[in-house]
Amino acid sequence: MSQTTRSPSFTPGDLSGGTASAIVSITGNVAAGVIAFAPLGPEYTGQGILAGMFSSIVAGLMAALFGSAPGMIAGPKATTSMAFAALLSQLLATGRFDLQSPESMDLLLALAFGAVLISGSVQILLGAFRVGALVKFMPYPVVAGIRNTTAILLIYGQLWPFLGVPSQSVVSLFSDIGQIQPATAVVASVTAGIAWKGARFLPKASVPVVALVAGTLLHHLLQAAWPGTSLGPVFGSLPSAIPRPEYLGGIFAALSDGANLDLLVMVLGGALAMAVLDSISALITLVSYQSIADRRFDANNQLVGQGIGSAVAAFFGGLTTSGILARAAVNHNAGGRSRASGVVNALAVLALVVVLARPLALIPKAAVAGLIMVIAS
């Protein structure tokens, strides 16, 4: 099956639709990136955020050009970000990697992004051989098991920034309750509360944004009003916000090195888990989007397009992606109809990353912990 690039034809609403959906996507990209990199600790939060953003930019652009559904907006999802996080946890548990060694971390991330490349390739094959529909029959207990296990691990990992304490055992925490920072817990709790109940009073798409903004404002207000108050850290300076194919060589070197053969089993397992989760999500989302767009689309071609997006995003340090109904609905409702709206979305996210890199550095980690706990639960 051949797949050719289709030049996007521009319609008047594509600019507004692509821009509106880009704004809506920011918090979801941030959350997905933070979830994916959570096992590496707070030092890698900034890189996680950019991984989520780069996924939306690179994979979103590829999906817009190669997918079968004009107006569909692709981006990273929390579910597959959890699978990525689970893979990182598995690799770290081998004891082969040192978080303090740049060379060791380069290898770890090359293997993890190699899984993203393999996952995208699997999606391409599923679509090319027209077996995409079979993914819908994946036993639900298997999918639920992956989701629930990674969700539990994720929530446990966010307990520490939520309370403002270093990572430790639960026994150690309860043996010294005094180390908990009440103000940090308040910031996290307010963020979580808004994320949990905000949909009752706010448009659903805006709730994560409002929750993060509220948590950030509260953190800095407390810091200004009571300078001596113990508060958890903010993200701090973020790495370069311009996507580059930095992992192009590293991925192939890591996957082809015989010394990593025992790790490739984990990489392959993580890749297949992400491919299955993204494919199921893509097909379910496509069915729902057809009713919004009042058109039918080729599910297999959509899998190919999204697989290409994920595979290319891996070279840029991005995560796997899938079509996201909320973003597609915003795009459609704002006038986006053609492939050009997806291109506009990707370029708008890039512009927002460049402009918002400094404000994003002010977000407290406790606020993100509260948001992630709600998303994961």
C-alpha cells in the first residue's frame, strides 16, 4: 500500500480552527510530557514538557499531511504517556542506568524513543496491511491492566511533589510527618480540586488550563505574601524550545548495539503496548469524529498517517500520538475543515512553545502533581 503526501487545501476557517485547537492542546501536551518523564524525577520535567510539545508539533504535522481525516488533530495522550513512563521505570529497575551520568541518560532516552519509533512503525504496518480494525478486538482486561498498573505507579510517584518532600518510602514519610510542606500540599490540592470539579462550572477543555494557572498563581501569591513559607520548587529554566532531530543517530545506535540485547525485550514490549493503546484510541476517536465532520474516513489510512507521525516524532525526542477528539472538535467548531488546519495547529503550537517557554518555567511542580493525580485516577 502506498501512502502519498497530500497538499493541504486552505479554507477560511482553518486559521482560526488550527489556532484555537493549539491553545486548547497546550496543557494536555504538558501533562502528557510530565507523565512520560515522571520516573526520571523533577530534573527531567522540563524535557518531558518539551517532549509533549514536540509530539504535538512534529507528529501533528505528519498526521495532518498523511492521515485520512482532514481536521483531525493529533497529540500525545496520558494513557500512552503512562506506558512510556512504565518503560522508563522498567529500564531504570535493571540498575544499568545512572541518572547522574549524561552518557547513561542519553542511552536510556535513545532506547525509550526507539520504542516510540517502533510503536509508530507498528501502526504503519497495521494500517498498510489493513488489519487496523482487528485492534478494536484487543481484550479489554489487557488494556485495563496496562492502564491501571501504570496509573497506580504514576500516582504514587506524584505523592512526593504533592507534599513537597523528597522521594522516599511511605514508612519513612509517616515516621516523620513534620517534613510535609503544608503550603505546597495546599497548592497541589487546589489544583487537583479544580481539575476534578471544574467541569461543573467551566468548559471541559479549559479546566486543565485553569487548574494549572490557579495553582501557579496561588504558589507565587503565597511566596510573595509569606516569604519564609516552605514551598516546593517550580519547573525552572526549560531546555531549547526548538525541535531538532537530536535522537536520529542515537536511536539506531542504541537499538543495534548487541550490548543492549537484553533491554530490547523491554523496549519491544513497551513499543507494542503504546502501539495497541494508540491504535485503539485512534479508531475510537475516528468513529466519533466522523459524526462531527459528517464524513466517513479510511481507518487504515489514518493509522498509517498517525504511525508516520509518531515514528518521525521519535527522532525529535517526542512521544507517540493519536487523534484527540476534543482538539478535533474545537478545530471543527472554529471552522477548521481541511488538512491545512492541522498544519496551522502544529505551527501555532510551535509559536506558543517559543513564546511561553519562560512562563511555563514558573509553574510549580506541586500544581502539576495535583493535575496528574486527577488525570491518572
